[in-house]
Amino acid sequence: KDTHAIQEESKGLVRFQVVRNDGTDHSMVILTGLKNIFMKQLPKMPKEYITRLVYDKTHVSMAVIRYPLKVLGGITYRLFEDRHFAEIVFCAIASTEQVQGYGSRLMSHVKDYVTTTNDARYFLTYADNYAIGYFKKQGFTTDITLAKSVWMGYIKDYEGGTIMQCSILPRVRYLEAKNIIMSQRRSVFQDISGRLNPPTVFPGLAAFKDPNCKSVDPAAIPGLAEAGWVPTMGESPMSELPKPRNPHYMFFRKMLQEMRENKDVWPFVEPVSGVADYYDIIKEPMSVRNLEENVEADLYPTIDAFVAAAQLIFDNCRTYNEDGTPYVKCANRLEKWFKERLKSARAESGFA
């Protein structure tokens, strides 16, 4: 998935640049671009807070920049060099530039830069539910092995966030990780091939001719042990394998991210609370957060199912509130935007 980002970088169309608040106009333009993206992509963060940290001289940023100077996203972090870790404070890619591999490539650049310029060996970050999946793909885990005495009280604690850790290895060049893995795979295959000398072709298994055969003992398969199989390879149940994502997953996420950026979404972001009779009248409540949680839980097998759930937001608002109220006006405008954006997004994604 990061092939596009690699190709763009190799052609010189995008670059990954370290930037600090050194007072120069060039740096301030990039930092301002980053600040604006963080504000859009992280709507729960106070704008003043984002501004203060992005421009703070103790923080460092790595920006993705399209030629000549369009900021596509970036990571802002703070280094605690004497404690050998860095805190990732903000991480975001513009909604129009996602699913192209920039996020993965960006994290690899940051890892390589940090390991080659100082002695930090860990990244820590607080991730919301929406970002946990991304960070896991980048090697982060919720299993924190770094002693609390090292980081507690130093990094910013976000209510509702999940702390995650990534151990970084100084001998690994993360920008070459894919090539390293491919090289390791080739070595393994060559090692296996070397054990089968000369190569032996075994006949097919007669057991599969029996329609009543449910399984075959791997130990009874000729040549399997010689190829490196051991009984412990079968100990992990298939149920532990990650469930594949719905093919529309990224489409749903993109729609929800853009919905969160809409100026009329504010009444519908969180589930309704503090209204005594609301749930007596509204039998199928829905909010943007509910939609996000349902998408993560893979509850919408089709785009139509997702659209029907989103429609509840607008219908519920008009059911509970009087015509002409600010809430209904927001619902009407947001619904109009949603239907228009849905049509264009389906065409862009090939789901029309």
C-alpha cells in the first residue's frame, strides 16, 4: 500500500522534511501547514493546544511535502534524550491524501531519523480508538515494557486515549524494512531448498480422494518434516488470525473523517446525553461516534447499510426537534452535504 508514496518520493514529487521552529519563514510556512492539518484531523484537540505544541521549540516535526510547498501531513514529537524515548504528540495525514502509503512511509522516516541522530530507543504515544489500528501497523503495542518511572509525568496524558509503545532498533533501517523482510524470506526459502537435495517430488495425498476425510496429520505427509515442519507450528488456532477488513472499510473511514470536518456536524458527533425523554422518543439513536465504532466492529457489510445508519442521524434530529431550530438546520445541511459527497466519493473509489 505504500508503493505510491515510495514512487512519489523517488520521483521527487514529495519529500519528508524535518522542521523545527527556528524562526525562518520557510519553517513557519511548513509548521503552519502541519498545524492546520492537525486541527482538521484531530477535532477533539483544542486548537490553542495544537498551535502551542507545533510551534514549541522543544518539539520536532517531520512533514510530508508535495512539490513545491504543499504540506500533506506529518508527525510532531518531543525527544527525551536522557530518558531514551520520544513522545509522538500529533500524527495525521490530510483526509484527501490518505490510503496512499504516506502515513507508513512517514513513520519509517521518523524512526530512521530518531535512531541516527540520538540514543532514543522507544516511542510512546497516546492513541484514540481511531488511531490504534494505524499505530499497531507501525509496530506499536499496548504492552508497555518501558518502566513507568521513565515516562510517567513526562508525557501528556489524554483522557480516553490508549498509551502505546514502539521499540526501535538502531541497526534496522526502517525505510528498507520491506527489502529486509524480502531478503529474509529468500534466505529461508533457499535454506529449505538446500535441505531437499536433490529436490524430491512426492505424490499427492491419497487421503484427499476420500470424501469423508476431514483432516490429515501433518506428520504423516511425506517430505514435510524434511522441509522444516515441526509440530509446534500447528499450535496457534486459526481463530487468532486477524479478521480481514471489510472491502469498504477505508471508504467508510474517509467519509467519517470528512463528516467530522464539516462545520454542521457539531450536534451529532457524540451520543445524546442529559436529555430525559430523548431515548423514549428515539428508538434507534445514532451519532458520528457510533458510526465510527460500528465501522471498526465491521457491522456494515455494504455501503447501503452504512448510509442507512448515517441517515438515522438526520432523521432522528428532525423527529425530536422542531422545524427551524438550529439542530434541524444543521441536520438538513449536513444531510445535503453527505448525499452529495457520497455520490462523488463512490465514483472516486469505484463503488458507484
